[in-house]
Amino acid sequence: MGPVVEKLEREYPNVNFVYVDSDDQPALPQRYGVLGLPTLILFKQGKPLDPLVGAQPETNIRTYIEK
């Protein structure tokens, strides 16, 4: 998903993309109930929205961001 997310980072400059290495930060996935990798979680006003779990095509990620 890396290349797709990098492309979307350029297309959505108002969205902050943050990558978390779950091996280096094991408390974060646990805190947000991450059960599978990769997982994309959007936050709105500091609150997590429903996660998008698993490798996804660009159209799914784009729809998730725009929703």
C-alpha cells in the first residue's frame, strides 16, 4: 500500500499521513484495536474513525478518505 498512500499524500495535502511501525510502537496498535496489518485509521477532531484493514486498492482508500 506504500506507493498508493504516498500518491494520496500528494493529492490530499490537507490530510496528515502518519506511519507507525507496530514493532517499535506496540502500544499504539493495541490502543486502537488493530488486529491486522496494514490498517489505515482516519481521525476526525482527534477521534478515530472506523479502520480500513488489509491491503486495499487505491479506489477503496480514496473513498475512505473522502467519506
